[in-house]
Amino acid sequence: MPDNSQAQGAAFNCEGGLVLNRSTFLMQPGEALTLENFEPDLEGGYRRINGYRKFINHIVPQTSGSGEKILMVASFADKVLAARGEKIFSSASTELSLAISASTGMTGSGTITVDSTAGFSSSGTLQINSELFTYTGTSSTTFTGVTRAASSTTAAAHVVDDAVSTTWTEIDSSRSSASKYTFERFNFDGNDKIIFADGANAPVVFNTSLSATDVSESSVSGSKYVAAFKNHMFYAGKSTTPQTLVFSEPFDEDDFDAADGAGSIKVDDTIVGLKVFRDNLFIFCENRIFKLTGSALASFAITPVTRNIGCINGDSIQEFAGDLIFLGPDGLRTVAGTARIGDVELGTISKNVQSLFDKNLKDSSLFESVIIPDKTQYRIFFVKDTVAGSLTRGVICVMKGDRYEFSEMLGIRPSATDTFVDAGDVLVLHGSFEGYIIRQEKGNTFDGTSILGRYRSPDLNFGDSGLRKHMQRVIVNFKPEASIDADLKLRYDNESVESARPEPYALDSSTVAAQYGTAVYSTTSSATQYVYGGSTQPLVRQSVEGSGFTVALRVDDGGETAPYSLKGFQLEYQVGARR
């Protein structure tokens, strides 16, 4: 046993997020020098992120050639809409809420229990993983008259939250030469609708029956951007008029009679995105930002927000934490309204991780973004045509109180995105380059691929980098959500090759507290190690070896286990000689 009688201690909470713009010696102990596939947690600490998995098991059909990526994904009318190639498709999807064993017999009298059957037809065919099921009826949460292993598929076990979906149905086939889509959900007349613009064809409107109507006006054909504002539909991004904003008459997205209130506005820069925010329509351009105020043709007015800063890519624009966030030429910025009438403040928020943006701004072919409202989280993905999904990087931004904290993502490669909130349920979707629709924030892997999580603290000198410290013990405070697979590593003297490198120490989650409705009595499997009376935030007291003038803590997670949060660390050491 080590002699701890002369030991000194230092403790810190994990907070502050990823910091790359300061010397490791000037960082606060709780900040991170590496924070990959961890997210700053609103409850404190750094949490290993959730995974993703297919939301719809069927691949979206290719329509004109091989290798077509998803150009659009959107949740609408209890269905998922997706565009690939020259067509738009729809499918219904839900998730299992009651598991199905491989041996469960279903021959026309079985049932499948799901979260909701909304959007599904009264009879048809379902797919769960690779197995097909037919059904003859539905209730709100149940498919009835089910026969399994249809169409010569094989019966298999299916677990809670597995995707349950229908095949894709073609709803529009006239999208010749379509590029990346933008869309807007709206309701002008008491009927929910969604409108799509693809930069090459007439904008198309779908009602809840998924009946399509093209916007016939030639001046908006080929628009890239759409926005509903003050009961007018606004169109922009036509290649021949890139600085022009065209708007319909009130309450009709397909009527452009000037006598009835339609019109157009020209700005002095190329438009790259539109976003309604705080009773204004913000017009993002390459080098400028404007806002449109007023409520009708007679009162519409354009005023500049800034003539010095533009938006790199309109797909980065999101309403986030009471602001608009967007990607500027120098990183992430916000447009924040203040109490002063007519005043809008611009602020750069990504200074702590600016090097990540500097590395990715020039050669990224796509910038995709999503928000996760319940986590006050914004995610931006740097997508490159030549970089595989496993190597695709992104940045997580979390609003915590009055500050932003950041981390880095590795392994998520979306080609289109949508965040939809319905009755409190947050649905974060992305389309893949392989043709699938993916749901983020689900599972413990990236659709079967391990999530590589990495954390590294600053180089800690405990107030004096001239004194050698003989490390004796590290106490880790963490919050596991099930058993975990992670290692603690100590690295001395800025990871010098001449310093000792002790073998990794495994983090043990065997003391996870049993939770009502989750833990299973007498269960001892590696996947479920719950203990009655255990702690929800156990302390790992790990005796360690080695010495140095500085020490850094690393946690590496490369498994397929559930997320966990690193809350804080306490280090115990004895002081040695001065160098």
C-alpha cells in the first residue's frame, strides 16, 4: 500500500469544454485539450455522445445513376420525405415499444406494439431490420393481423426501439438536375403544407395527403431558398437573379399578382439563406446580412444588419438558444436581438475552437447542421466528398448559462438534415451518402460502428511546474448509464517519450445504482451490472504510478457501451525534488 500520509490533493470539475486557443498551462484544469465524441452536459461534466441508427430500414431508391446521396430529408404529415436523384419519396416509420423474439409465431393473428402507427396505412407490409411483416389492421400503438417472415424473409429477434418502417413511395418524379433542397413547413389557410426548393426546378408544395403542386411562376423557378413570413412565401437563390427576393401575395404561395400584394426586393449581394426570427426575416448573403421588417407590400422595408460579415453556407443557419447561429468566414456567429429597438448585435462565439474551423472551412464540400433543443445543442458537420464517414468531423456547441462550450465529433457524415419537434419528442434525422435515412441520438454505436470517445485534460502542474510530483491516486467521479468500456491513462511532462507511461487503468462501473423500471433483479450480465443501493455517480479510487513535473489525464472510450458522463477528478500526489 502506498504511503499517503504526506499526500497533497487537487480536485476539479469537468467544465469549460474544448479549448484550443490557449497554452495548456494557461487553461483551467476542468477544460479539455481533447474532447472527441463527448458533449458538454447541461447537468455538468462531459458526456459520451449517443449513437445513431437507420430510422427507415429501406434504402431510398436511386433514380438516375449510382452513388446518389440524399438531397433532402424532412418530417411531415407523420411521414418522412426524402429526395434522391430526380425524385421525392415518402415512408412511414416508428419504433418498437415491445420486443419480438425469434420464436414468436405470427400467422395472421399476431400483433406488433410500437410507439405510434400514425402515418401508416390501415394494412400493408412492414420491415423490421431484415424481416418483413404483413398486417391487416391498426390501433393507435398496435399493428394487428400480423404475419411474420413475409416474402421469404427469415424470422429474427427484434428489440425495443428497433425501427419499424414501410417501403418508399414515389410522390414526385420531375426534379430534373436537382441539387441540395431547402424546405419550409407552413400553414396559411388552416391546412398544413410543406414547400421544397431545389435550385433547378419549380418549387413544389405538398399537402398532408402528399398531393404535389408546382409553383408555376417563372420568376421563382430554380429558387434555392424558401421562407414563410407574414403569410407571404419568399423565394430566393435563382441562378439568374441571385440578389433578388420574390414574394407571393398574402395567403397564397402560388400567386404573384402585384395588385394583390406580391412583389420583389433586390439587395446588393448574393443571397445564401433565409430565416425568420423575432418577427423579422433575416436575409443572409455572402458578405452582408439584412433584415426585412413590416407585414405587407406597403410596409416591407430592408435594413442592413451588417455590411462587413456574411454567411459561408445557408445550411449552417439555425435558431438556437434564443439566437440565430450561422457560419461566418471566421467561425460560428450569432445574431442576437437586444432590448434596444432596431439594434442587432453580432458576436463570434467559436474562438475557443477556431482552429477546427480554420482547418475545415476551405475544403469542405457541404456544411450540414442540426439542433437538439432539449440539450441546448447545435451541431455543425464538415462534410468532404473525399473523406469517408468514419473520418468526417464536426463541432458541438452547447449553451450553458451565459457561455458556450464546445467539443468535437468524429464519424457522422450527413448529406441532408432535419430537426423536428412534435409534442415534446425531438426527431433528429439525416440523410446519408449511401441512401439511407438515419436517426441521431439513438443507440450506443454509429449504426454498428464503435464510437471512439476521447478526453484529455490540460497539462496540470498544481501551481508549480518546477516541482516533481509522484502520483499516488486518482479519484474519478463519473455517471454511467450502464456498464462502460473506458480506460484512464496518465501522461507526464507533456507526453514526453522520456517520461513514464503507465498501463491504462480500466474504469469500473459495477457499482451503478439499480433504477426502478430499468434494472432487472439478479441480472449480472456485462451489459446490465446494476447494484441495489449503488451510486448513480460512483467514485473510482484508482492507485496510479509514475511521476513528472506535469501530468495529464486521458480517458479513451472505444467500445459499444452506453454513454456516461465524466464529472470531475481528484488527484493525490507527493512533492519531490525541484529541477
